[in-house]
Amino acid sequence: MLRGKWLQSGWQGASLVAITYVYFLIFAQFAFLQRLAILGVAGTHLTAVMAAMAAGGILLSLLAPRLSLWPSPNLRLRVGLCASGVAAFLSLFPLGPATSMAVSFLIGAGLGLLTVTLVTHLRQWTGNRHPLLLVGLGTGVGYLICNLPSFFTASAEVQAATAGLLCLAGICITLWPASITQENAEISPQPAVPFHRVLACFTVLIWLDSAAFFIIQNTPALKTGTWQGSLHLSINGLLHLVAALASVWFLRRRGLSLVLPASFFALGIACLLLLDPHRGPLASVFYPIGVSLYSVALVAYPALLSPAIPRQSVAARLDGSTPSRAGPAPRWESAWARI
């Protein structure tokens, strides 16, 4: 009885969204890079490793709509989670440049298949009652978990192992019967934004996010004022959660026509404030707000907000258009955005 109510409530979908964000943000963008640094993979070797991740992500994002080997969305999701989990556990072993590239490719491929499948068939796991709210909650909780001081400051090995275990938990979630729902899009009361404009906006937003992320990560003074210390991390996590829920409210009432400009505004203000290291703490307020606003829309768009375009095609295009926060090499990202 309780299990049936849990499934009907759509917490399956919220949990899968949160797991995917935590894996991407805390492992693919942090722990894996830290492991590479510990193993001495740097310079041109590091560029090649990150390029392999991008290649795997783009390849599987584009192939996901055409895969006939795994016709079931549940099965495709499990394969993506399994590949991602295996990659996380493999990163715990001593790796050379060649094996690092192989693991990196597996990370990208697993995430590409996972994200395209999840965002395309969101309603299968969220149900029809409050799918947009569940996406926002999953996104906000994912970012909140990543900003927990004890988890954020844990060793790369602990973060990698946790990411792998979360993938196993995600597989267990998919083994339970998914909600049977009709495939009706959640319609915004405002006129739909043309797909080409949405694609361009998301691409620019993610590049802007990635640029700000890269600058903060590589500027000690800015990093100290934004992501160091339990207080900063806790506030960042709460801001992400509140902004994700606010994104749901805006999407329901005004659609993308409000959320996308608001994301541009918040990230733009954050980037301008980053020009002065003394304004880093203020930039750290606008940055998570802008990120969470567009992250919810990015995940929800293919299944809940897009016009009548084949959804897997929409998800694959969005997934293959995103840059990497880890450096100049491009990477996949759905949603998911990161950890």
C-alpha cells in the first residue's frame, strides 16, 4: 500500500533527477578531476581525457533515440546508470593516460544515455500529478546534497564511491514498476518559445555558467569567498534549492519567457561581480540562483515544456550542446548541469 502511494506520488522521478545531478556535479566535475590530478594526469593528457568524456557524451546522446537494442526506457536508464556507476568505481583504481581516457569516455557515454532517456520519459517516473514540481525538487535536492560541507570537502575517493553507490540505488529505483501515465506535455499559459531559440538560450546559459564556474575554481580569492567554509556551502545549497522551487513557480505561470531571461540576468550579474574579488560573496548569491533557474527548465523542457517535436531528438540536441565547467573542452550535459 505504501509502496503504491510512493510510486503514484512520483518520487521515483525526483530521486532519479537528484541522483543524476549529484553524480554529474560531485563526481564528473570534481572527484574524477581530483583523481586525475592525484594520478599525475595533466597537460595534453588531461585535455585528451576530457575530450574523451565529451565524445562519449555526445555520441550516446545522439545515438540514444536510435538504439533498438534496448527498446525499454527502464532498461536504457539502467544501462546508463550501470555504465556511470562502473566508471565511478573504476576511477578508484590506479589509472594511466590510456585507461583514464577509457574511463572518461565511459562517464560521458553513461551520462549521455542516462540523461537523454530520463528527460525524454520523465512522466514515466514522475507521473502526472506534479511532474514539474518533482523535477524542481529533484534538481534542488541534488544541488543541496552536493553543497553539504561534509560531502563537498570529502576526499575524491569518498565522492567517487558515493557516486557509484548512488547509481546502484538508481538502478534499484528503476526495478520498481514505473507510473503509468499519459504522455501529455505540461503547457505553459504563455505562448511557446520556438525550439531554435530555446536551444540557443540554453547553450549560451551553460557556457556562461561554465565560464563563471571555471573562473571561480581557478581564482583562489574568489573560491575562498564562494565555496570555502561550511557557512558558504550551506547557504549555496539552500539558495540552489529555493531557486529551483522558484523556477517551478515561474515556469508554471510565465513559462520559459520569464525563466530564461531571469537566468541570464542572475548569471550576468554574477559574472560582473566576479571582476572584483572583494565582491565574490555577493556573486555567490546570484550564481546559484541563475544556475538552478535554468537547470530545472533544462531538465523539464523535453518532456514537459517543449512543442510538438520528437522528444528524444529534443533531449539529444540539448544534451550535445553543452560545454564543460572543467575547462575549455566541450562536454555533455543535460541537466543536468552539475554538480
